[in-house]
Amino acid sequence: MRTSAWPQVYPVGPPAPLVATAPRENQAEIVGSFAAPECYKQTMILAIETSCDDTCAAVVELDGRGALSNVVHTQTEHARYGGVVPEVASRAHLERLDGVVQKSLSDADVSLNEVSRVAVTTRPGLIGALLVGVAAAKGLAYARRLPLVPVNHLEGHVAAAYLTEPGLEPPFVALIASGGHTALYSVDRDRKLRLLGETLDDAAGEALDKGARMLGLGFPGGPAISKAASNGDRDRYDFPVGLKDKDNLDFSFSGLKTSLLYKLKAMDGERLREELPHLAAGYEAAVVEALSRKLLRAVDLHDAPAVVVAGGVAANTLLRRTIEERCARIGTGVVVPPPDLCTDNAAMIGAAAASAPAVPFPEYLSLNARSS
Ligand code: ADP
Ligand code: MG
């Protein structure tokens, strides 16, 4: 870790009055309670997100309803492998995170003196990648004697909706569809998430990434498939919609992948080139149908007045259009964050931290990351 660069990047500000506190048992003496100078109002959350392949930092207002900056560095190192390589991701986070945090502060025109809490994704995700963010957040919070808020990445995806629609209040039903997760939640008045259903195999984004790979398209697969599908006929090929008629709120995309594989096996290179737009369109439409169908079923079962769609796959134009059309017909409100708040970012982590419990200084030093 480039710890030597830290004092340069994060000057600890004007000398803080240090008040000695009694040492706890089995704990080195901690001096401290940092007080920012009077001229600074501590009204900001500094958020960090490193759960996968995006190195992210953001400055968010204390009520979690507005972001002053949202810096995302998407790692390009993984493109040549066709998927995220965990060790490569951890190293890339280490190299970039200090610069990304610094940019988030300068974009927001906020100094560390104005930060009152630090938020960080602690789970779920790639463990090495998460640990880089957690270590950095602990260091920042500890240096300023600030509380630290551990945030669940999935709750972060849902909280992107509060940044999009600052007046939004639960209850609502949320669909989270990303590269690593596909799940339906009901969000209660106290903002607690209750799992209604989830994928039994691949995540929707993963199915799009794998399908794109089979079709010889780039990574990430979602946008690549959409682009290839733009002039395609989505009805030319029959792709299965997983668990379509099952009486539950779960998803499955393994049959869809297998179906594409068999179609491709029966084609030579030239035919594939000709059929590519139609195959991509049919494959994309099957993913969209599976997601929209179960979301609408959840709305019906839970009598939800609104839906939130989040996660990287929510950036998909066909999915947004389909859900908006179907919800309009039944008078259900729809909140879909803009694409930069749908894919991984730290603003959503800051937004979730606004209503999550903070761990006081210095108790979070023992805090750990979790992959699941
Ligand atoms: P995770 O953190 O789980 O990897 P993200 O929330 O960053 O996921 O989303 C990445 C996923 O979203 C990838 O699987 C990618 O293919 C998919 N994705 C991104 N943009 C689009 C899009 N426009 N249409 C469909 N899928 C998309
Ligand atoms: Mg994600």
C-alpha cells in the first residue's frame, strides 16, 4: 500500500485539540477527540466503494439526498480476461484509491474538515478489493477521530434512488440487477430491506456478460449486447425466460445461456455474423422479460405504490422502457437512477450511510470486510 503518499494526499488539517481519554482494557492508549475549527461545519459524508472493479469515492450530504461529487475509476485491466480478476482488482484499487478520494473532495469543493463521517462498503464483494476500501476508510476516519459507517453494497444500490428522487419515501419494491447480484426486495417504512426472491444461478449482468462472450462481443456484456441488438429482431429466435410461470419471485438464467450455446453450435462464422443482431436482441429481450415479469409480480403481491430499479443492468434502455410502460399501466411509480448511479459508485454508499448506524471512533478498527 502506498502509505507514504498518504500524508501528502490527506493533510490532517489544522492541529486538533487532543484530549486524553482513559485507555480501555487490552487497548493502546488512544488520545483523542478531534474537533474541527469553528469555521468549518461538519456536514458531509465521505464515502468509499471498492467491492469489485470500480474504484469510487464521493461526497454526500448528511441526509443522503444529494451528492456533491461522485468519482468512479473503472478498471480497464480486466477487459483482456473477459471478466474481473480479483487480485488484479485489489492491486488496481490500491494504486488509484488515494487519487480518487482526493478528486472527490476537490470536485465537491469540500475539505476533510467538513466531513463528519466516513462510509465504506464492507460487504458483499471481492474480499481483497473490499479490504482496500475498508483499510483506507478506517485510516481516514481514525486520523480525524470520525465515526465510520459500514454499508452493505446492495443497500447502497437501493439508496441510489434517494439521490435520484430526494422526496422518495418507502414502502416500495426494489429490483437490484447487477453483475454479481439479482434480487427483489421490499423496502419498509424504516428503510429495512426484506428479500423476496433472488437468482438461483447467474446474476442478470453475469448472464449478459457470458452471452456477450459467447457472441464474441466485448466486456462488459450488457452494453455490448444492447449495441449489437440495435437493429435486431428480438422475435426471430426463441429464447427461454427462466422460471417464467413459476409461482415465486426468483430468477434463473442458466437455461438462457444454454439455449444460446446450442444455437451458436449450429452456426458457422458467416451465419453468426449475419444473425448476430437478432441473437443479441432475442437474448437481451429474454433477460429483460424475466426481470420485468417478476418485478411486476412483486408489485402485485405486495401492493407496492412504487418500484426502484438499480444495479448496473438498470442502465439497460429496453429494461427501463419495459418497466416504465408496464408500471404506467397500473399506476405504480418508477424510480430508476441515471446510469452513473446504477453502476457501482460511492454516492449510493454515502446515501445508504445517511440512515445506517455509525460505529464510533475507535471501535471500527476491528471491523472486517465480508465477501457474502
Ligand atoms: P457488480 O458490482 O455486481 O459487478 P455493477 O452494478 O457495476 O455490477 O454492474 C455491472 C453489470 O451491469 C455488468 O454485468 C454489465 O454487463 C451490466 N450493465 C452495465 N450497463 C448495462 C446496460 N446498458 N445494459 C445491460 N447491462 C448493463
Ligand atoms: Mg454493484
